[in-house]
Amino acid sequence: MIKVSVMYPNSKDVKFDVDYYKKSHLPMISKALGNALKGLELDLGIASRVPGEPAPYVAIAHLLFDDVASFQASFGPHAEIFAADIKNYSNVKGELQISELITF
């Protein structure tokens, strides 16, 4: 199993509409990816390791897939549509990381 994480960096000028992201963007992605998507989680940053400092990421979405090939096959055809929607919820572009998921 792999995890695709989309991490939105935090800064003093960042704008991020959590309500739109939760109610519009993520459901759009979930619907488009269909059965290839095995799970979806959203982390909303609330703090960093230093008291009083903001979290390094305003939000991180985690999408689970069986493998990289299933992610690419399901996500690729919709990538432009997903990217075009960013302007509706944020002024920062997310950083994407694909990780092998190891559970203990």
C-alpha cells in the first residue's frame, strides 16, 4: 500500500478555505478516483514543536492506494482539473509525496 500526501505549507500570508476543501475539493477527488482510492484522511495543522509557533503545514491530505501504478492511472487523467480547483481554496500549491506505507 502507498500513501500520497499533499502538504500545504503554512506562512503568515497563506489562505486556506478548510470548508471548501472538505466539502468540495476532497469529495471531487474521491469521486473521480473511484475504487482506486482506498482511504482518505485530512490533517489540519494546529501547532509546531515550538510553543506559540504555527504548524509547518496548514493542511495535509493523505490518499491511500494499492500501488503507484493505481495512483497514476486514476489520478493522471484528472490532474489538470484538480490543479485548476486550487484557486478556489488556497493561494499556495501543495507539495506531493508518495510514500510506502508500513504499519507495525
